[in-house]
Amino acid sequence: MTDGAVPILPDPPPPPTPIGLIAGSGRLPIMVAEGLRKSGHPVHGVGLANQFDPVLPTLCDSFTSVGILRLGSWIAALRARNVAHAIMVGRVDKAKLLFDPWSVLKHLPDLRTARAWFKHLRRDNRSHVILRVIADELGKGGIDLLDSTAPIPDQMTTAGVMSAREPNAEEQRDIAFAFPLLNELLRLDIGQAVAVRAADIVAVEGIEGTDRMIERAGELTRGRPWTLCKGARAGHDRRSDVPSVGVKTIENLAKAGGKCLALAAGDVIMIDKGKMLATADALGIAVVGVPAAARARA
């Protein structure tokens, strides 16, 4: 696959085909495990050490903890359970690596990972390149990565207003202004979100992530209302790192003075969507899904 090419993902196999779940931290792996079980798939978890939620093993038919940089161990754990399809979701919290006294040994790369890094990643370690290399290595080991959103279609953004409050005229203008610019930032792999007020970009998401960017935007706007726009790059590889928002996003937005959340329709996961929208309604925040045609409009 050439850099930037849209991957052709395999269709999810029918139940009761066993599915592997390669899990980082956060609520999302739990939601995916529940979705897979609801669909009738046995779930075999591979949890990244010091990352996964302790509840997750209880939702899996089998569970193995593995080192983050030990791709060979991931493959061995899944193949031992006759798993040929897997989903990879969840964050990697680097700070948690420090809590384990055996962290250095546990997270040393195995030979498969070291070879992949030397061959592909030492010159380009952007997130989508890392994902492509991981997917290729898993494929060589007999594991096909699936679309990570397939088990949770009801948690994805939909087009149109999703909250009780609709965006006002100024917020609608800001959304129309910001999204074409955000599309370009996404194409350049700069960030997944921007803050906008009165047709002016207040803040751009960097390596700090959306929550920290929201805090920074609040400091810059000094209590004046603003809008958060978030999306995914065109042809985003849904095998991992799909943009997501949740209750915490809404709470942080309200605290920072944000009044509107505009999301790329169909491209952003809304973690615990019902609870998230209820929180938005309680705090008077408008939440809207922006369709692709509107996002491209100049």
C-alpha cells in the first residue's frame, strides 16, 4: 500500500467467528467487546500491559496481557485461540508505563517489532504510518485487522443536529468557515480539531490532544462563546485511532466556554452517545453532525 492510500478492509466475518480485541486504555475497548458479544462473536482479548481497563477481561472468552512493543506476542496469543480477525482500539497512556517496575523489560521491542521499526518507522513515525505497519505485520502473522467501528455503529456521529439545542446563526457560520480549513489540517496530519469564534481560528489541536486544546481555547476566548470542530482525514484508516468524543469532552467544553460541538458525520465515535448527548442538553451545548458535502464547501 502506498502512503496515503485508502486501505480496503476485509468484511467482518459472520458470528460465531472468534474475534480478537487488541486493547489499549479507555472505555472504547469495553464498548467494542460488548458490541461483539451482542452480535454473537466469541471475544479473545489481548490487553496492552498497564493500559487496559480491569473490567475488560470479564467481557472476553480469553484474555492475555502483552507488552506494547511485542507484536510477536500479540500474534502468538491470538493464533493460539485460532483467531484470524481482530479489532484494535484504545489509547496508549505513556505515563502508565512508569508504574510497572518491570516496565523496561516488559516493553522492550521483540524481534518482529524491531525489524518493522528499522525498515519502516525510523524515518516516518506518524500515527497512520505506524498503524499501517502494525496491520501489515499482523497480516503476515495471519491476523486481519477489521474496521474498529463495525461493532458500534450506534455510537457514530450522524448528520444533522443531535442535541436539543440547535446551533445559532453565528455558530453555523463558524462551522462553515472552519471545516474546509480543518480538512486541510487533517490532510497534513496536524490535528483532528480546531476551535473557532467569529470566523477566526482560536486554537488548533496539536500533540497535546483535544482536551488540552479545549482548555487552551477557553483561556484565549476569556469566557466568550466558541465552537469546537472535530473530524478525520479523508480516507482515514478505521483499523485504529478513529477520532472520538465523550461525556468528558462535553464537560470540558462547557467549562472552557464552548457552546457548540460540530463533528464530521460518520467519522467520529461518540463514546456512550446517549449519556453524552444528555450531558450536552443539560449544559446547553449544541451538538451537530456535519455531512461531507458541507465540510468541503468553501
